[in-house]
Amino acid sequence: MSFNIIIPTLGKPTLRNTLSSLECQLSDNDRVTLVGDGPQPDADKVALEFGVDYLECPVSRDAGFIRNYTMPLIKEDYLLFMDDDDIYLPGALDTIRKKIQQNPGRPLVFKMVLPDRHIIWRTPRVKFGNVSTQMIVVPNIPEKLGKWGKIRGTDFAFLQSTEKLYPPNSIVWCDEIICFCRPDQ
């Protein structure tokens, strides 16, 4: 099983922390795809420094557009998504691998910690405010990938549209916390 972690970026100073949180957790088959929203020379340098893939997409100022643009280019078995100011907790990718082995071929939603220390999800439902990008793990099956929405609610739109492509109750709601949203705030 292999992962590709798609990270749209504007080259924020927090990008190094995001990539550092992944560095020791990746297996040989995993990839990180850092995607610049238009030219991002700082992000390109950081990608080289960490040895991750760098791709530049047309300027959009919309992370959902960048993810939709990037997903068809990915070949790994599972897609994970991060923002360039979030971090995965130690052991997160091992936790994800175990859950995939227990639930092969199904979308997974994990828990995460927000800057105010609030933990989401609270109820196992796809609803606005109950899901976030960093929590979502999906099999890379193109005909079963939804579309990311515009700006606000983009993660909700993706998970909602993906859920419709699977049989009812296919999403696995995982109690494990795998990431911290904007830890520098």
C-alpha cells in the first residue's frame, strides 16, 4: 500500500514544519506532492530540501482547485491531504496503514485537533464543520473520487461528493487523532 500526500502551498514559513512531521513516517513507496499555487520559488526550494515532489499549477488561490488539478496525476494507492500549516502527529501514518488494512478500499475519516484544542469530528457524519482536509484518507480510485469545492467548505464538499460514489455507510470514522491544525497559532 502506498500513500501520496497532496499539499497545496503558497510557500508559507510553516511548510517546513508540515514536511518535518511527515519525514520519519513515510515508507519507501509513499510520496509527498507539494503543489504551488502558481510560481512558488520558496516552496520549490523547500521541496528540494526535503526531497519531495514539486508541481506548479495555474494560479487559483483555491486549495480545492489545486487538489482537483493534482488528483488525476497521482498513481499511489491512497490519497491523503494536508495544508501547508498543519502537522501529522507522530505515528499518524502507521495508524492510517493499520486502519486501511482493517478496512481496505474504504474512505477513512480520522480526528484532529484545532488551534483552540477542540477535537473534531464529534459525530460520525459528513456535515459542514465536522470534517477537515487533514482528516481524510481515500482510495485512489478515480471514478470514486469526489470534487473539492470552492474556498470555504471545500473539504466538506469533497467528502460529501465522495460519499455519494460509495455504497451507504462506506466511510470509516476513526477515533484516532492524526493531526494538529495550525499548531503555530
